[in-house]
Amino acid sequence: MLGHGWPWSGRATEDGVITKEQLLASMRHETNVIKHLATKIRPDRLDWRPTPGQRSIAELLQYLTVAALIPAQNLISGDWGHAEAMSAEAASVTLDTFGDAMDRQMERLDAMIRRLDVADALESDARLPWGAPIKQGQGFVDMALKTLVAYRMQLFLYAKQACDPELDSANCWVGVDRPRAS
């Protein structure tokens, strides 16, 4: 758990907690893996969904472009008023524009996190979507980074099931293709 020892200055401490730069590096990695997985999506499979009640691949891709940004903005503003407009903007994302949209989300997250004040991030109260209290700094891990991780895994499973059953852990965790045996 991130707490009072989180060194927002960018340097590590003996507590072993992460820095802003390390958090951003993790978010960048997840963004890059997600973009790699999107290259595995076949355009003819964008409407595929595992069950009738779940998102289609196209809807998942669109959601991924704001999935970390919406809760991060809430951590700053304290309200969810921006979510509808961000979601509406994401609805126009296509497979061709997905990578750029993911890059824009990462740029906005980067700027947001870099602007945070040390004391504010450690002391400011925020709320998880279901109302549970959290400190702002920990919220960026729990609501932004973990969201990228979770939906990256969902995209991997969708891509593997609907597009390419040969996808493996290298695709999912590293964002690279493992050489396939001939």
C-alpha cells in the first residue's frame, strides 16, 4: 500500500515505495502492451463479444482510451462530471485511431501526475467509485494503473479467443510476439 512514504520527488526511499516516474513507467508499459494487443484484432471481429451482455471488442477498445483517465480526473476534481463527455469522445475511436487515442490518454495522465503536489497526494482524501475512502496518491495506483492492467488482460483474452488463439504470455505481459515454431 502506498502511504506517507511515497516519494513524489522521484527518488526511491528505504521503504521501497514507488516514485512518480516508476508509476508513469508502469502506465506507459501497460499502454504499450495494450497497443500491441490491438494490432492483433482483426477488423472483421470488432463486433465480437464473449456473451450478449459484455462489451464488444470495439467497445472495449473505445473504453480503454479513457479507462484510466476518467478515474484519474476524478482524483483531481473530486467529481465524475467529466466522465460522460470523455466517454462520448471515446465512442468515436476506431481500430485505426486507437493507438493515437491511447497515447493521448497517457500524455494526459503523465501531465496530471507530474503536476501533483507531494503533500496533497499523500494527504488528500478521495473516493473509489463505490464510495470507499482512499488517499489521492494510492488512488492513482488503484484506479488508474490497475484499470490499465485489468482491461489489458481482458483485451488479451478477447484477442486470443476471437482473433488469434496462438497469442501467448509474451503478447499479454510484454507486448511482443514470440517467434513461432515452423
